[in-house]
Amino acid sequence: MNKLLLTAAFFSTSLIANAQQGTVLTAKDYERAESMLTYSTEPLIDHGSVRPNWLPGDSFWYRNLTAAGSEFIFVNPAKKVRSTAFDQAKVAAALSTVSGKKYEASRLPFQTFSFSADGRSIIFRADGKQWKCDLNSYQLTTDTSKATRNEASPLRRGGGNDVLSPDGKKEAYIKNYNLWVRDVATKKETQLTTDGIKDFGYATDNAGWQTSDKAILRWSPDSKKIATFKQDQRNASDMYLVTTNVGKPVLKAWKYPLPGDKEIITIHRVIIDVDNPKVIKTQVAPDPHRASLSDDIASSGTFDDVDWNEDASQLAFVSTSRDHKQEKFRIANAATGAVREVFEETVPTQFESGWGSINWRYLANSNEIIWFSERDNWGHLYLYDALTGKVKNQITKGDWVVTKLLKVDEKKREIYFIADGREPENPYFSQFYKIGFDGKHLTLLTPEDGNHTVTLSPSKDYFIDSYSKPDVPPVTVLRDLNGKLITTLEKTDISRLTATGWKPVTPVTVKANDGKTDLYGLLFTPTNLDPNKKYPIVDYIYPGPQGGSVGSWAFAASRGDNQALAELGFIVIALEGTSNPLRSKSFHDMSYGNMAENTLPDQIAGIRQLAEKYKYIDTSRVGIWGHSGGGFATADAMFRFPDFFKVGISESGNHDNRNYEDDWGERYDGLAANSNYEAQANENYAKNLKGKLMLAHGLMDNNVPPQNTLLVVEALEKANKDYDLVVFPNSPHGYGPFAPYMMRRRWDYFVKNLMEATPPKEYELKMKPDPRNGVGRD
């Protein structure tokens, strides 16, 4: 090539580079991106979610948000009635009269109300007072009585950290490491246990990454007994954090075992007689602080893996081994504490009992057990004989998974459950089914295409079904338990949203790195996409393995800031990779024992396939970001695939699982003695960094302690690598009020380093409430 051509080529390249670097994004560009965040999009959605407030007899009311404001709807399933809950115009007029202010019917200054016990009045708070409105005369009077509860009997909570009994007469709570009950009517307090001490107390809520003062227990159906435990964390190791403040920092210390620790937290299971306080110890060795559902024995909202029989004479429970490989089903005599071993299941990797709910039930009347297992590579239900511990039959079968067991009808011997993947459209779409105990007469109760979210009525004779797709807004209907449509409650209207230029996400399907396995994801593009341009792509990643990047497959107008980031001039992908749940057992276990694999080869393969289909994707400019497990995956990607990923933002990552709580790592990587945690630690690969990496962490993060990120920082400095760091001195895992700041810094970082443009200086994200919700909060 001659000198003239060389000079021309150099000049041309310089012009392109200068043109890119000369691009300046303005505050208007950021405002447009901000218009795609939830607090901007949700106020433009009408007739959206239905949140039922249940009343006796399965009736319920809900608040329906409309373009004008809101309306209160009353539904009686038995009578097939859907109507306005009360005359809002008359309530507004009455309230205007007594307050001297002008109120509109569609903008009443309260969001919730309750019916009086006789159903003839409503009670609500407005203008700092509690009012009672007669529904015949619509006369208002001030009300000093306690408002009638609309909710069904709460599962676990009384007031504050108390746990209300099923009959509503008692509240159990912790005081001075011991368990007490309070009579709701008389306020009389009774001490149930006396030997609780620090780090060896009753009903303690401490999962390492999550702690509180709430009591973890399960009341018996007759409200006369409590199943709980005495939690032994005396020899478990401590974790430490310090505040940032003027003067000496405050030390926070709590029990937080790590993988490989000799001593972990254990629970000594007990049964407590309430009326005549007595503690019955179950005659079984202490269990590791583990549950079959997750890394917390209260993750379902109550004491997990326990199930009373009707007369409270027996307590069934499941013991989970430290490494989650062994589950033991046991039944205790509630009077003596004697324990009968029924059966156990052992798996080579880690056991699941479902997703979002524990999918086993003890059926004492028929001496049977419904059990969840992935033994045939898919999550299914099995019927066991509770006397012999033998399998009677497999209930559900096929290349699909049962996710949530919602109802068991022992008389009809039918089971109602949520399952994913049985219908052909998308393996992550949930549907509602029923089936006989014998595995016959499988019936689909939600026939429409899409993802279904089901809420059962208190009696479980009816259900509310909201069905949608990521790109199709929901329709919400009411059905009886046979699936028969009773009434359509709401059809979501997004016309005001689409009028702003908003558009839905694009569902995509690609092949995994193995070239065979289908992967599903969502693609976000600018609303003003120019198909003739080339756009940098950002991979939003959450590798799980207990969750995935997409999250819910129901409709959502905004999914984090994915669309907002796209609006700045990026393509954004969220892809469910291998090792995420809700598929087959083998799919979920692909990276078991090797967390560093982290589905990253799948992400790379998927992005390359998308670029073949969508020519506007520029694979020479690939960014990646994630939070928590996604923070780990981001740094991992930047270190292990430095020629593909050019810019990364790693937030609050568990970069070395030897520094993260014991249960999570030991569940998904195995015990430290059997797994090479060292080989998976991000700091060991920091020297490979080539691109631009921002690290972020809250220094009061009690989930993923900040030392995880500081290990990577130190390794980068040792390797003489440049990096960027954002710290939040007094913030937890999610940064609290500083989350908008982190979002803005994230946008800026990709704009500067992946787009090579200039962002507006210190743009401030301003969260705005939905004006329909901002009127007269209770």
C-alpha cells in the first residue's frame, strides 16, 4: 500500500473514531431512557393487576387503577357478581362535606378500606381520621373501633414479629431468647420456654444472609401446639461489618458460617404445648440449618418442611443434609417426641422440593405422602405409603416440571398444581392443572396461551387467573376449581403507554453452547431502532443457579433498566442459560460443582446467533453487567473471556464462594472438601483483564460481604490492572436509597466505554410515584 493510501486510511479511521467519541448524549436522552423505568411506565397502564382482599365466603374486593384514577370493585364468586364496591360519588360527596375539601369520585383519598362486621358500612382512613360510612345513607361518622380485617387468616404473622395462631386468639413471639405467647384479647403474656440463651435460643431467625427478630414456628391447626426449634449457633463463626461515620465505627457482628467451616448452625427440633407450657424434644439428632426449598428454613413465609396432622398428634418433617444431597422424611409423636423414620431420598448433586413452594404433603388420614422428586430428570409428584415408606405410584410424568403444589383434595383424591413446560409454546410458561392421586385424568384448568399466575380463594374453591406473555399484557379472570370461567375481572389496557412510543420486548430463542439445547430470552432494542446502524450489545446476566436472568415470564412494562439502557442506544439481552432452574434436572445441574462455568459459553453463543439474525448487533462491542450472582458472573466473564466482553459492571458479586455463606455454596458447589472452590474464585483470574471493569459494593452488605469485591480489587492492583470502583459506605446488598445513583453510574459507564460517547454530567434519576397511588395514602 502506498503512502497516499496509508494516509487516507489513517484519516478515515480517525474520522470514524472522532465521530464516535464526539457523540454527546444530553439530559433529554437520559430523560427518554428514564421514561422506560417502572415508575414512568406503570402510571400509564390501566386495568392492570388484581390484588384481592378476601372477605368471608370467598368474596373479595380490589382496587382497579384507571386513566381517571381508581375504582373499588366487589366480587362474589358464588353469585357470579362483579360490581362497584360502593358508590364512590356519594362517599366523595360525604367526605367533601365533613372535611371542607373537594374530592372526586375517582380520586378518593384512601387506597384501602374494610367492611364492618355486618357488611353495612365501610371503614377507611382519610384526612388523618378513621371514618365509618353507612352504605345505605352514606353518612360519615368518626370510627374508633378496630377495623375489620379483609385478609384471610394470616399464615404466620401477627403484629410486628409476632405469629398469630390459626384461631386468631394468640400471638407467639421471642423475648430474651425464649418463646412467649400473648392473648390477643387480654394482652396476658405467658412464657413457654425458659432455657433459651444467647446463640442458643428458640425460633431464631438467622440464615446467615438474612436475620430478623421474627419467630420461626408453625402453629398446630387447633392452636394448642407449636412446632419450632432451638437454634444452636454458639460455635458458628462470626461475620463482621463496620459503619462509616464521624467518630469510631460501629461493629456489626452476627453468626455467618462459611463453606468448609467445621461448625455450622444447627436446629434442635421441639414441640411446645401452649395451654400448659411444656417443651417436648423430638428424639432425633440436631439438623443442619437447611431446608429442601432454599438456604433458609423460613423462605416460604413460615417454618419450612413441617406439616401437622389435623388433631396435632403427629408432626411430619423433612431433614436436609448439610450438602442438600439427602432428604429424610420423618414423623414425630407430638406427645412424646418419638420419631419414626419413613423414607429418605439421596441425590448425586442437590435436592429440590419445588420452586416458590414446598411440594410435599403428609396425608395422615390415608397414611400417605405426596412427595416431589426429580429422579426421572424432571420435577414430578409421587405417592408414598406413610407406613411402609414405599412408592405407591408416580402421579405426574413427562418432560415438564411441577413447580408449585397448591391444593390437595383428600376426599376426591385430586391434586391441583402449577407446572411449566407441558404446553408447547415456551417451557417457562406456567399453567394450572389437576390430576388424580393415581396419575389419571390430568386436566388443564387454564387453557389460554401464555404464562398464568394463579391465586386461590381462601376456601380454595375458586381461583383468580392472570395470563399474559412478556410482550402481551394480561387478562385477569375468575374461575371455579374445574376451570369454568365465572367472569372476566380486567383486561389490561396499555394504549396510553404505547402512545408514548413504548414497545414490548422481543422474545428470542437460540441454541446453547452445545449447539443442541434451546435457550430462551428477551431482547430489548431502542424504540427508534435504525436497522441499518450497528449497536453495541449489553448482556444482563443472573446465572443463578437458583434463578435466572429473565425472572418472571409474565408481562411487565419495565424489567429493571433493560429497556432504559436500550433507549440510550444499546441492544440488551437477558438470556436464560443452562444451569438455570425450571427445566430438566440435567439442565439445571450443568455447572454443578463448577460455578465458574456460569453459563457464560451459552451467553457468547447466543449473542453470536442473535447477531447473525439481527445485523444491527455489533459483536465487537459487547458489554455485560449483573448484581450479586450476576456480579460474580460479570467479573468472571471479563477475566475468562476478555476478548469477547469489552466492558463489565460487577455489582455486589460473591466473587469467592469461600467468603459467602455456607449453605448456598455447599448446595450448588458441594462441600468444600469435595469441590475446588479455589479454582472458581474470580480474584485468581483478575490478571487476565483487558477491557473496562467497574466494581461496586455496599460496605454494610450482610448478604454478600464486601470482602468479596475487595479480594478482586487487591488482585487487580497486584496485576497492575486499571479498574473503577463505586462503594456505598453504609448500604446493604441492594444499595437502598443509592440504587438510582448506581443505575445512573451504570448508564454512564456503558455510554462512555462501550458506545464511546459522552453522557450528561451527573444526571439525577428522580423516582416519581404513580399519581393514582399518591392521592391520600392510608
